[in-house]
Amino acid sequence: MRPTTTFLAVYSGLLTLMLGVIVLSGFSAAKKTVFDEIDVHRINVVEPDGKLRLVISNKASFPGSFIQGKEIVRPDRKSTGMLFLDDEGTEMGGLIFGGSKDKDGKIQANGHLSFDQYMQDQIFSLDAGREGNSRWSAMTFSDRGDYSITEIFDLLQKTKGLPDAERAAAIGKFQETHPGDHARVTIGRARDNSSVLRLKDPEGRDRILLKVDAGGHPTVQLLDEHGVVMSQLPAKQ
């Protein structure tokens, strides 16, 4: 018995429909992929609209700074790690790390985790490092001035070709008219093997200093705005 034209049309339509379902199901399942192991140079985590929110990268592919979606080249960045960006595509902190030993056996290592103020630089950071036999680690809380970080990037770009002394003078003049960038609290292990807690005033000056030196001797100092010790425990000899 030969199939009719109507039967062939219906049969063909069903096959086409089933194929479409299989293909669409395959695409749907492909949205989630599981890997046991993957080698990658850089991962960009983006929102559905393509806006960059997180970068995980090796040293060779690590990006510059981002301001509202625009990348600013940073040749000084030579670390591995990750970079955090806010809803507007502006950098808001990151995690970087590195370590090496040169041909003479000298060790250099660093680790840095920070979070930034909105459209500004870091206001909280964790740091650890080593240079030869000198080691340090610290937690720092900072204030940032009431200005946009784009202003300092513009200044650095304008002064890029100037001699070091002229560039430093321009940056110093900028800081005079853009106050407020000061560390306020630092706690950590210093290079001299002492442990220190520094409480600073809004101008970044030490006002309370708690310290245990490398020999295990503790001191507590209260200082005035000029750095003069007003009171100390144990009392000075």
C-alpha cells in the first residue's frame, strides 16, 4: 500500500517538529557546562547586557583600570589576580598576588586585597610582602578626598612625559588642592619585626601608637599633632 500525499506531509511535519525540539533542548542544556579541569588565560564575567563585572586573569593578560566601562592602560600592573567592577563598570577593588626568586636567590613576593570608595581609590586593604629577608603584613583603613579618581588619572596622563622632578611637583600641587587622602588606621607586622597599631587623625598623623618591638618590649604612646609624645607607657627613662 503506497502512502498518500497527506500522510507524507504529516509525517514530514512531525519529523521536523521533533528535530526542532531536540535541537532547542540541546541548546538549553548547553547553557550549563561542567568541567573537571580547564586552562585559561583570562575570564571576563559580564552581565546579560555585556557589562564587565569581574576579571580573573594571569599576569600577561591582566587589564588596566576601568572607569565607567572605559579601560585605562596601566603598564605598572604586573600581577596575577582578579579585578572587581561596580554596576557602572568602574573598578572597585581587587585581589593581586605574585612571588619570585631572582638568579641571586633574592625573594620578592606580594599579596594585596582591597576595596575602593565609589569613583575613588582604596579605603580598605590587606597587604603582605617580602623583599629579601624583609617581611611585612598589614591591614589599613583609609580616607579618600571628595573628588573623582578621573582627575588624578587625567593629571598622570598630562604629566607622563615630564621629568621626574616636574611631575612630582605637579602631583604635589594637585594634592594641596585635593585634600583628604590619608590612612586612618594601620595594624600589622612591620619590616623591623615589630607589631604595631597606629591610630591617625584626619590629616594622617599618628596620634595613638601601640607597639611591641622585635625584642618583645611593649609601648603605648599618645602624640600631639606635631608628633611629640605627650604620654607614654611605660614611662620614658
